[in-house]
Amino acid sequence: METIIVANWKMNPQSLPKAKELFNSVRNWIKKNSNILQSVRIIICPPFVYLESISKLLKTKNFRLKVELGAQNLFWEEKGAFTGEISPKMLKNLGVKYVIVGHSERRKILGESDEMINKKLKAAIKAKIKPILCIGETFEERKRGKTFKVLKNQLTKSLTHLTTQPLNYLILAYEPIWAIGTGNPCKPEDAKEVLLFLRKFTQPLFRSITQTLILYGGSVNSKIAKDYIKIGFDGLLVGGASLKKTEFVEIIKDIAKD
Ligand code: PGA
């Protein structure tokens, strides 16, 4: 089975040359080490404005490795008067294969609801872009023992009318909100409880023999990255650490090692 490593650059870096430099440094390392990367799929999610340039770099000759392009968001309508939004087709035309949907920063800062997330998921699937659906609880909710209830609620609402789709259309990312960008990752043993809950919850939802891919995200660093894979996660969603070339490469290296 392949392990997925998603790099969520968020609103970084601040210029196109810097974005290219970051991408190229990772790419050059990957190129040199392609032999050990057979079982790893890397998905780079830059801000919208860098997608085209990164897409071109991905298409260059001799770079047929498992590195793919993802977007950090999309809009649910196909076209029209939606100032500031980006359609699924626009992304598809740039070679985008994956899209992060429902990141907690968007839920919190931009008021994205589960209903909006549901529309985005439907639009992504229609355009044949694979969504990476983020779910997670706040610290308060965890403290009150509400984690499973919150996740169940997020999943049920955002997957409305979607469970008849083939299972492999969706990737789930468990991202406890309190762990994102705090340097305080969820302990692997606690994340494992959530993973088991999510496996149990998603299994009967979809009619398929393969299981939903589930990633962990939230202050992942090279010291603990592998621990989440060992306990059964299918991959990682990496924010801050994906902006530091050496650290990101360390994460890939560790995951790729058997
Ligand atoms: P972090 O971000 O790794 O910086 O915590 C993860 C994310 O927001 O996806």
C-alpha cells in the first residue's frame, strides 16, 4: 500500500521564485532518491496563484515520480458571478488532481459550514478531483469527551448524498484543531483511538471492498511522522514542516524506509 504525504503550504511562500525554489529543492531530492520512494505518493498543495507554475515544473521530463498537484480549496459552482472564487474546472485544467476541503482554518476564519463542504465535495467529485476532507475537534470538545460525536456529526453532514459514490473517491484527514500549527501533535496512541473509530464509522457507509484512506495532520514533524503510519494511518497532512525543505525531506525519508 502507498503512503500519502500531503504538503499544505497554506498562504506561503510569499513570492513565486520562493515557491519554485521550495518545490525544486524537494523535487531534486526526490529525483535523486526515486528508488526508495516506490511506496510513497506526495501531493503538493500550493496557493492558487502558484498552481500553474508548479504544474509546469511537475510536467518536466524525467519527473514521472509519484508527485502530484493539489489545491487548498475550490468553489462548488461551475462558472458565473462568484467574485473571488475558483471553479473545479479551472483547477482541473491546471492539472490539479486533489483538493483539500473543509480545513479547520477555513471553517473557523471564513465560516465554512458542513453544508458548504458537502457542496464542495460534490463539485470536486463531479470534476474528478479527489477531495481530502479535513475533520477534527477543538481542545474544549476533546476535554469534554465529545471527539467522536463531533467527528461523526462533521462526517454525516458533509457526506450527505455522497455515500453511494465509490469509496476510493475520498481521502479523510483527521486534524485535531488544537494540534494544528501549535507544535503540539496529537499523541499517536490518542490518534489511534480516533483512527479506529473512523474506520468503524466509514466502513458501512460505502459499498466497496477497499477502505477509506485516512491521514493524520496537526504539527507533524520528522521525529513522529512514522509513528502515525505504524499505527495504521494511510498518510500525513503536513503544514508548517512542509515549508522547511530539510524537515519535509526527513519526513519523506522516514516514511519511505521500511
Ligand atoms: P501543521 O498544519 O502541520 O502546521 O500543524 C497542518 C494543516 O493545517 O494541515
